Amino acid sequence: MKTLIINGSPRQNGDTAALIKALRPGLMGEISELSTYRARLTPCVDCRFCRASPGCAIDDDMRTIYADDYDRVVIASPVYYGSLTPPVIALASRLQIYHSAKHFRGEPIIPRPKRGGVLLAGGGKGNPAEARRLSRVMLRILGAELREEDVVVSLNTDTLAAGDDTDALEAARALGERLSM
């Protein structure tokens, strides 16, 4: 079994990293982590290549996502103004190839079924509803089932770091174990 973690944090040792660290021990098999801030990722430029041809004209680290060789996918991101970070949103824009395959070429690309999870960290008492919604959409496009209990949120990280949020850390540990069942 293989897990892909999409890490949307610019900070290598921040709140999102703490949640990922808690998640990892429960995951069985190979774990791959794609850091959206360090990877070579370009947002969709609407070149329309995918409307006529399979794949994407942009050759970058999205090939990790397009390979579809993982059984589980976890989106881990800080919450910025209620949503995911800009690099994760840029990655989401590149999922356009699946829409184009279905609606323009009549060739639906159906990713193999997988399990999904979400880890969100944010300062203040903000509402992470948009981050949850976009994560759910991305996972659905990638063929991953996401259950409500598979969303872990640590808010108020400006006063309580995610690494000290025992409830969120326990929820992340439990998520890792559930994803490995």
C-alpha cells in the first residue's frame, strides 16, 4: 500500500508538519510526500491541450499525482483566509485533465479507488469550511473516498500550536490507523 501526502505548508516544522508527523506512524506501506511549496508545480494555464489530448502539456511534478499509483491520499494544509494555501489550489487547477477527458474527449479517466484524509491547521477561530470543501472536491476527482471522521482540524494555532493540540494529534494518529485498515 502506498500513501501520497500533499503537503501545502511553506513551513517545514510548522503546525501542518506536526499533524503529518502524528499521522505517519499509523500508515502502513510506502509514504510519499509532495511539498507544494518545494515541488516544481505550475497552475493550469488554460492552454487547452488536455481538451484534445490525454495528459497535460506542462511537464512538472504533477506527474506524481497523475501516476495514480497510490492507495491513499492525504491533503495537509494550513488554512489561509478559510481556504487551502495557494500552491494547493494551483495543484487543484491541474486536475482539469480529468474534466477535459470526460467532457471534451468523451474518455473519462477514472482514478482507481482509494481512501482519503485531510489535515488542516489554522490560527484564530476561522471557519475552515472552504478548505474542507475544496479538499473534498480534490479527493473526489482523484478517486478517494473521504469520510467526515477523516478530516482533522487544529484551529487557534496562534495560541496553541498543533504540536501541543493533543486532541488534533490523537485524531491524526487515529486517521493514519484508519487509512491503513
